[in-house]
Amino acid sequence: MDAINLPGGKHAVLLIHGLQGSPTEMLPLAKRLNQAGFHVSVPHFTGYGYHDGDTPRSVTPWRDWHAQVRAEVSRLRQSHDSVCIGGLCMGAVLALSVSMETELEVTALSLLGTTLYYDGWSIPWYRFVLPIGYYTPFRYFYKYPGRPPFGIKNEQLRKWVIREMNHKESSVAAVSDLCLPAIHEAELLMAHVKKNIARVRTPSLIMHAVEDDVSTPRSADFVEKHIGAGMVEKVLLHNSYHMLTIDNEREKVAADTTRFFNNAIANRTLIRH
């Protein structure tokens, strides 16, 4: 799954897809932001994203994910006046983690389907016994299977994803399964962010589906309540599931993200002058 790079103006946006997902998950949002004048980067992070031949042993520690995101922010910062970050699912958690480092000067965050708890209605009951396997050889054999609705409320899109997954290990829009080491590292990252979220001072837009099948609005509520930012906006969506960037309300997600980023950039410019 190749990275996406859409050249644009003097302000950059880094988009981070979901755990063991693909940059293509972020393509509709990337295109809208680019049309609004932003330079947009959607990397594929080694050990975090999906790639052909992915195995449990290829998953790297979450601090490596963090370091790669941090390096990309620094790279974009060298050639642009500002850098905003948008993240989906675990990508939103990574955005929060990196934004704790104030020297990076992240201008704004768009946190989409932030996952601090795996408590959505499609999560099976046995999810809660998986930690037993984190420190045993079982971690290299078990995979948490993807299942309908794959985070997608739009029925036509969901049918297309299922057809794709019948021929591939992963669709451009959904991951067929998550290996246990990836889930374990995600849990460690989630714990780190929950413990330190008050350190995040970056203006933040929180968007979450009321019917999110992976993570309920409890995660969004936690961010809103505990984040250290002064500028926070929460938007609940009523016609989407977890994959907000591609589901029914993707245009609203793109429009609100663009508006929020532009406002944060304008406020930052006023403060500096």
C-alpha cells in the first residue's frame, strides 16, 4: 500500500490511517484537504500499517510508530509554515501522542474515531481474554478476525469491501484481521495517551460516530474531558460507523476538518502578530 503525497501550499497536513490499515483509508479526506490548498502527506509507517506478507513478527513497538510519525512532522515542518495532523482510529491516538511534544509545534488535530477503548458493538466477548496471549507463543499464531460491518454503515461500500477481501488479505478500505502483537502494542499506546493526555495543548477537533462499532463515544468523551487544549470541538455523527473517512458522512468530516485547520492556522497567526 503506497504512501500518498499531494503537493500543495505553505501549510501541511499529515494524515495517519488506522492500525494495520492503508493510506487509502485517508484518500477522500486527503483529496479534499489538498483541494483546499494544503500539502497532504499520508505515509505508510513500517511495523504499523498493512503490507503484503505482513506477519505478527513484523509488528514493531508503539514507540517506533511514534518515532516515525514524529520524524514526518519534523520533515514537513522544515518546508511548511505549519503542520496539522488528522488521524483515524489508532492514528488519532498516535496524533495525540506526538502532540504531547510541544517543540514539534503541531497547529491542530482532527481526531477521527479515536480509539482509547475497544468497546464497540462489533467487538466479540472474547476480546477481553486476549491479553492472556500477549506474553506467550500464542501471540504469533492468533489473528483477531475482521468482521462485518468493517466499520462501514454504507451498505454498497461494505459489499464492495467484502468482494475485495474475498480476493485479497486486505481491502483498501478495511483490514481483514489484526494480529495479537499489534493489538498489544495498541493497548500500550492507548494507556500512555490516557495517562498523559493533559499534556496535549494542541487545538483539537474530535469527531466520533454515535454508532461506532469499534470504539464507543466514551473515547471521544474522555479526550474532551481530559485534554489540555483550550480550543476543543466535539462533533458526533449519526450516519456512520467507525471508518469516518470513507463512510456516509465523509464529506462532513472533510469539511469540518478543513474549517477547523484553517481556523487554527488563522488564530495562530493572530497570536504571533
